[in-house]
Amino acid sequence: MTALRKVLEVYVHACRQQGIAWEGGNYQAASECRGIKGMHLQKLKRSEKGIRALVALMDHEDVYVRLSASVHSLPYDESRAVETLRDIRETAGIPGFHAEMALKEWEKGNLKV
């Protein structure tokens, strides 16, 4: 297994676990997942290959992976990331709420990713 693949696996797992934690109201666990995602996001952003892999996660089957990948891809493929966030925004519940907030903050220039 390549280093990039391992980083992607951990990032995807953290995205999924964060969604589970949000849905269960376990915000401490969600915060821990955010930290793990952040560490691995920094590793992905170190190379063009890593950035391409991150952007590709916008097509993942899990809504929480798509949500995170879309937010984190805004600086690299803004139009596609915004489109994906708009699609997720239509999802009921937590994913839709987070997508809506991300879009609002991005449009205001407040979202730093």
C-alpha cells in the first residue's frame, strides 16, 4: 500500500466517523475526527497527486466523505466543489446543514481551508 493510499484511507475513515459522531450527538468524538482529518488533509495538500485524490473524493458514495472533500477542495476546484455542496445542501439533516453553512461562509470569504 502506498503512503498516499494510506493517508486517503485514514481521511475517509475519519470523515465517516465524524458523521456517525455528529448523528449520535457525540461532539467530542466529532472534534477528534476533525483533528485526524486535518492532519491527513495537510499530507494530501503536499503534492499535486494528493490534491487530485482529494478532489476525486467528491464522488465518494458516503455523504460525509463528499461533504469534507468538497469543502477541502474549494481552493482547487471551486466550481465542482460548490456544485457538490449545493447537491449535499438538499440532503435532510446534518449533511445538508453543514453544506449550507460551508457555502455561506465560503461566499462571505470567511471559510479558510
